[in-house]
Amino acid sequence: MQKPIIYQVFTRLFGNDYGANIKNGDRSQNGCGTMADFTPRALNEIRKLGATYIWYTGIIEHATQTDFSAFGIPRDHHAVVKGKAGSAYAIKDYYDVDPDLAMSVPARMKEFEALVQRTHQADLKVIIDFVPNHVARQYHSDAAPEGAEDLGAGDDATLHFSAQNNFYYFPGESFHADFDLQQDEAEPYMEKPARATGNDVFSSYAGHNDWYETVKLNYGVDYTGGRVCHFDPIPSTWKKMLNILLFWAGKGIDGFRCDMAEMVPAEFWGWVIPQVKAQHPDILFIAEVYNPAEYRRYIQEGHFDYLYDKVGLYDTLRAVTCGYANADNITGCWQSVDDIRAHMLSFLENHDEQRVASDFYAGNGERGRAAMLVAATLSTGPVMIYFGQELGERGMDEEGFSGRDGRTTIFDYWTVNTISRWRDKGHFSGKQLTPQEVELQTFYSTLLHLCTEEKAMAQGESFDLMYVNPHTSAFNPHKQYTFLRHEGKETLLIVANFDDQPVTVDINIPEHAFELYKIRPQKRIQAIDLLTGKSHTTSLSPEKPSHVEVPANSGVILKMVTK
């Protein structure tokens, strides 16, 4: 299978050129992008970056402070919605498309179906979110297919727990919080009996730092009884979620990114994923799992295709980039997941994480190039970038509910400056980008294309060289990381430099690598740096180190072909 290159985009922000950017501004003040902004030209530009998949974040209808009641969509109480636009992870109707994203609200599902078709025509595949752990507090489906029972419809709310309930209840108790449950509404938000909150808060109370806008779904696990599992007979929630997954798979999408998958029992995934794949064999399932102790279970028993490599590669690359850790710590990342490395999805940014160029991370996008080089090339597993990352988007706006935190808001209506200038009102002329932005975008595009076009990268094996390159005057393992990728007669020598200064290094390659891959040693060989196209004369021999010049905060990929 081709190495997946995923371009994550927050759908309502991508095409918004309104630009007013009023803090806490509503839709009429700040505008909103739609699915129509993903024109054939826009999709072709994303494909030209090297992407093979596009993850449209925020497709399914979620709670919002915008009033769409004129279209038959019930209003959400503002006290249990985060931000004017609302979080895309507080799903309000699993069977509907978010009305914010439509040119014509009544035609929103048809517009989504057309988006899927346009995306496929651009030779891109479609990923959407599946949010199985929690839903909006005022969840109600008004678009479910005939015969589909709504979540909670068959619950016995007099019971705190029943395996056939979809929610966890607190009979006789009202929902209460440490913040104002009325806000600008005529009446306070009322919920009685209260239900458990999405981040596993099993009480009738939620704090302002909790996922208070959501309620936890019940997969048959009694948490108050010591996490006792009741999976026989099959819980009601399992069956309803299977139907939801099949509904969206039937729209022609190519994958699901499953939010907080580890907060849902692995047994459910092991039951549901094979059933979906029986009807849609090529569909991908990507899990957000942060507990390394659970990785293998969610792959082997849960049948996920890929897991986030967050607690490991992401955390380490960030620490190395910021100077908090040594580059040789990267070796431990791949070693800890070596048996499942092809299943690990690498990234430097997503909607949850701070932007590389933010003041809270590296300060500018250029300083993230070395880390991106490693993330993209260390294995055959997928790599993901977040829209604007390739332009050095800083995420330093103070949008509203999302404060000035180095992230791009998922709660507010906003215009993302770098993306708006890149789009250039749909022309993608490049005229509004700075030379530095163009240079960074070119780096990303070159690197991502190499991931799928070079056999040694897309299919080959990795060989870590750090163990034969200790700290010397010619190599600093605190700041440089090096490894091989090999396939057939092609060998790639990859060196990442996390230093703010360019370096000249001598890389030792052990005899074992030559024996393992049957490489014919050559003390003098012509190599091409695939990132720049420049030719270099170096060595490929266990007896003579490879002499390599490496730019600051970046790297080289030297391709050497042996006869």
C-alpha cells in the first residue's frame, strides 16, 4: 500500500476570507468558509503539495451558538457550547452535515456528497472524524434514516448504569457546574437527570476545564463498579455506532479518524471495524490513542490501521527542536514501537497541538524542518500535516473562546491569515506569500512527494546509524540524527540537523548494514540530495565515513545507487 500523506484541514476555516477577525465575533461578523471553497483548483493545489488524503475536520453537525432553527435545526443553549462556532467534537447529529459548511443549508448533505466526488476527481481520498466517546449535551438527530433509533431514545434514565443505556445517568440530580449555566439565554440550561461528562467525569458536576459541552457515551462499561464490562448481549451503543459508521462509509469516504479511541473499549473496535471493512474493504481507521501500553491491543484486537505516534515521536521531536532533549533520543522512539512501526502515524501539528511556528513551540516554521524530515521519512507509516503548517502559520491569534495559545481555533469563526493569502481568493497565485513562506512550502512539498515517489522511502527498510556515530568533532548526536533507508539498489542517507548553524559531519556506516542489504561499498560515489537536487561526491563504505554538509534546522537526503 502507498504511504498515506494526510493533509488535515479545519473545514470551516479554510475558505474564510472575511478577515474581520473580531474577538468572539459571530458568523455575520467574522464569516465562515464552506465546502464549496474546496474547488477543483484548491484540491489540485493540496494534491500538488504531495497529499494523498485530505482529512476534512468538522464535517458532522455539531453544537453551535449560531441559530439555524429556520432550517428545522434546534437551537443549542449557549451555556453548553464552547465558542460562537462551537467545537467540532461536540456532535449534535451523527447523521447530518454541519450547516455552517453549506452554501445552501437544506442541501448540505448533497454538497458533502459533491465534495467527496470532487476530492476523488482530484486524486485525493477523504477522511472524516468519527467521535465515538461523547456527544453534545443537547444531542438529537433530526436527519437519521428511517428506523434508526436516536441515542438515548431507549434509555432507562432511572438507572445510573445499564448496558443497554446509551448514557450514564444520575437519577434525581440536576447538572451543575462552576460557571454560569444561563449566560446570555433567557433561562439557565437544565438537564435532569444529569449525565456523565465526556472526559470521564462520573458525577452531575462539571468544571470549566472539563469537556462540559459533551456527555459520555456508554459502551457497556460500569465505571462505578470497578470498570466491569457488560458486552454480552451486545450493548445498544455498539449497534447504533455501527449503523453510523456504515452510513458515512456509504457516502464514499475513504477513512475515519477516530477521536479519543482509547476512551472506547478495544472490544468494541474489534467488533465494529471488521463489519465495516466487510462492506468497505479499503476504508482506513486511524485511532487517537495516547497510552503506549494500549497500542498493540488497539491494532491487534481493535483492528485499527494506524495510531497517533504522539507519546513518543511527536513529544520527542518537539523536545529536540526546542532544545530540551538530545537528537539521539529519537532512536528510542522507533525502538519502542519497532514491531508496529508501519502502523504509527507521525505528525508535528494537528488541531489539538500548538503550531510549530508559535511562540510556545519553535518560534518560526523553519525551525521545524529537521523534525519534519524525521517524521516523514523514519518509517513507511503515514505522515500528516495540518493546514498552514507548510506556510509557517503561527496560531498566535486570540480568537475568542480559544485564547492566544499557539493553536488555531476550533471553537470560533476566524480567518487564518496564511491560508487566506495562499488561497488568494481561489486563484492560488502565490503573489501574497512571502519568500520565506514560499521556500517553506516548497520544502514541505518536495519532502512529501519524496515519501511516495522514492521506493526506499515508501517501501524500504530503516537502519539507525546513531550507535556507530558517537559524539566527536565531526558529529554531535545532541543536535544531529542520521539513518539509512534502503530498497533494492537504492540507498538513502538521511541526516537531520536540529542546530541553528549549518554543520559538516562525517557519518559512519557499519559493515553490518552493507551485509544486511547487500550493498557494494564504494569509497567514492555520486549522491543527489533529493531535497535540493544538488550533486555531492561522498563515500558509501564501512571503511570511510560519508562526508556531508547539512544546512541549519534542516537536513539532507542523499540518494546513492549502487550497481
